[in-house]
Amino acid sequence: MDRRTWLKLAASTAVTAAFPVPAFSQGNPPPAPFSEDWLDGFARELGDRPYKPFEKRVDPALANLPFDQYNSAILFKEDQGIWRPDGVPFWIEPRHTAGPYYSYPINLFTVEGAQAFKIPYSADAFEFKAPASRPQTPAQSDFAGFRAFGQLERPNVFKEFLSFLGGTNFHAIGSGQVPGVSARAFAINTGQAGGEDFPLFRSFWLQKPKPTENSFTIYSLFDSQNAAGWLKFVVTPGWSTVIDTEAAIYPRRRIPYAGIAPIASRFFFGPGTPPKRRDYRPRAHDSEALYIVNGAGEQIWRPLLNPERLQFSIFVDKKPKGFGLVQKERYFASYQDADEQYEKKPTLWIEPLDGNIWNEGSIDLIELPASEEKNENIVCFWRPKDGLGPGIGHRFRYRMHWCWNPPLENKQAVVTQTRVGEAKSGENAFIVDFYTGDGCPACGGAPLAPVVTASAGEVRNIRLAPLQAMGGTQRLKFDFVPSGSDPIDLRAQLTANGKPVSDTWIFRWGR
């Protein structure tokens, strides 16, 4: 499923309600009172109302703009940046509605003190380049999202580090990175019979920072057929961009399959999954693995796949310590793609901040077949065991780390790569490398022994030896003969004195 398809699906489930805030206009409406309590009360009330279809707002001149030309054809004029002349450490650039993919408008406000000021739309703030042209009907144009700029890498040099655009999708980067993995506000019935309900952001309130602050706060309101709610983001850009997040969800009806802190990414192929066709590159992916530190402290490394059919992997847990989609390989030579720069894509790590709320549930990984590299085919999130019921609010707090590596203090051996091939005998040959150098105090110098199991089939010829070409690395090799029905889950771990001292490697095998 590519990004465009997701946004079209989101459009089909858009909803609306009467807002007690100024309507879209070309003028400067008076400020309105704003507080977190007001937003919570309004979201709760909105969740109690029936939904109503929300109307698109795209000028005919932009209705057919190709998706891949959006970023280059419609540019916000830099000197029009919100907060730019105010001497604060961030500025904001709104994005324009266009095409079928960014066709639903948002309300955009700045907040100073307890007052919200509507940012009025004006075509004069944008530059339109072919094949786009200036809108002819202002009432049919508006903001579709926004992006934030800050001094991410050097003083007085502003760079985009955060973007909200389309549905409830958003992405961020840390220093030196390029956009890759993305997040969403909330996932509803993803991959389930009857179809997914895609919420839309309806409004944003951007709290103006002080000149000495290195963070700023965003409030957002979302709505959908099944639920309304709001999120608060406290954004701190840097080497790792950290976003402290609070979500409040008010279901209109029971949601049996709800996804909290959803992450979406792309995986086309890699050393463990061959390409669909001949390709000069060794791998192509925004993320390479799902990584989990569960409530018991077990570290699980699950390489991502581009499967032949939709598949789910469910990791039942209680009070998880963290999870995320990881991009570990950081060398250009591993990708050979100067355009995508996959080696610079961020890891997105979710750190729950209240274990009592993240009590019983599962971390669900959904992998979809991707015939093209652009397809966003990986989704993961926390799923509460009993879903979310109507009539009450559900709150979750978590911290997002858009980073180079998960913020973990590893004391065990960690998986560094997975490779799959064919042995001379025709069996499936696996290689799993574990780094056991300075980062493995748990190993304690004791002899290491591998434990490899399969849910079906037979594991043969298990060998573990130091990899001389890569210091501090142990290479695990084994062959696998499948039997019975698939999919089949393979598991591997290193032990010392009979105790686990490494990540738990889990691989989903299928014909």
C-alpha cells in the first residue's frame, strides 16, 4: 500500500463537525480562548456526536497536480514563514491543498498565552511552478498541513525537521538525517475485514516558543468515523529529535482493533529478502527490523520482510519498555542509492511513559506485499488487549525518538545483520551476526552457545564462530528444512552458562 493509496483511503472516511472556532476565511478573525482543558472538552463532545462528511478544498487549477511533483510545484515563500521575524528558534511553513491526496483542509492557529490566533490562508504566501498554477478561486484553497524549521545542525541555519501532511501522518528527523519512517496519530482496524478507518487531523494549535526555548508545543485535533481525539506534542529537535506525546481518544463505538503510537515504513528488499527483480543495489528500505524491549526485559530483533501476502506478527506483552522500526545499517556501500540515501533514514523508537496505561496488550507488526519501492508496506503499533470502548476517554503517554540508534543501554549481544541464501544441499542457509564486543557485559567471558528453534520443520548444522573480519562479532550459521504449512517462525539466541545473553532473533519464513 503506497502513501497515495493510504491518503485516498483516508479521504473516504473523512468526517466533520461544527467547530466553535472561526470558519476558514481570508481575513484576520479575532483571537479565541484556548487551553488544554478546552481542547479536551471539545474532543470529548465531538466524539459524542455523529460524524458528518468533510468537504474537499482544492482549486481546479491544482486538482490534477501529480503526486510526485507536489513538493517542487507549490512552495511556501520563505520570507512568509510564521514566527520568522519574531526572533524565536523555530518557524512554520504551511502546506497547500492539492490533488486527490492532500485535498482536505486544516485549521491552523498560533497560541500566545491563552489566546489562539487563526492563520489566514492567502495564495500570495505561495509560489506556484509548472505544472501547478495559482488558484483562481480562493474559497477552494486552504492549508493541508505544515512543516517546522529549526537550527538542527548549525546556529542560524534553519532546516526542516518536522512535517504534518495528509491524514494524520507526520515525520521528523534528527541531525544529518533525511525523511523516512513516519508516524500517525491513531490506527483503527488496520488490516481487518471491513477495511481500515483512517482518521484525519482537523486542526492544529502551535504554541509560540520564547527566544530562549529549545522546544515548542503542538496541539492537534483528529476525527474519524470511529473516534475523535487530540494529541499534544512537545518537540525538541537535535541529534535525536524527541517528541513527548500525550494522546486522548474518545471512541464513538467500541474499537476492537486499536493501534496506539502507530509507525509506518517501507521495506522493499534486503539481504534476508531477495529483490522482486534484478537490482544493482544490495538493499532498499527505510527500516530493516522491528525491535522490542518487552516488559520482561527481553530484546527482540525481528527482521522486516516484503511478503507474498498480508501477514501479522503478534508480540503479546505487558508494560513494554519500548519498541520501534530500526534502520541499523549506516554505510552508503550497503545501499548504493545516492538519491534515497537510505543510510541516513531515522530509526523511530517509542518509549511508553506510563506502564499502568500500557498494561496488557501486544505489539503488532503488519507486513504487506510491495511490488514497488515507493509502497509504504510496514505498520506496527501497541494494541490494547481489550480494544477501546465508547463513553470514556482513553489516554496514552509516550516519547518518540527520531534517532540514529534506539536510546538503550545494551548489556547483551545485539543482532547486526541477517542473511539468507541456499546451501549446496538445496536447504535454506541462514547467517545471523551478533556483536559481542564491548557492548556485552552479560557475556562475562564465558563460552557462548547458540540456541536455534523453529515452529515447524528442522534446523540443521548449527555453527557459531568468531568473525575475524569484523572484530567483536560472532557469526551464527544454520540450515533450515521446512515442513508443514507456513508461515514458520525461526528463533535464535546466544547463551552463556545456560542463560540468554543476546537479542532474541525471530524470522518469519514462508514459501
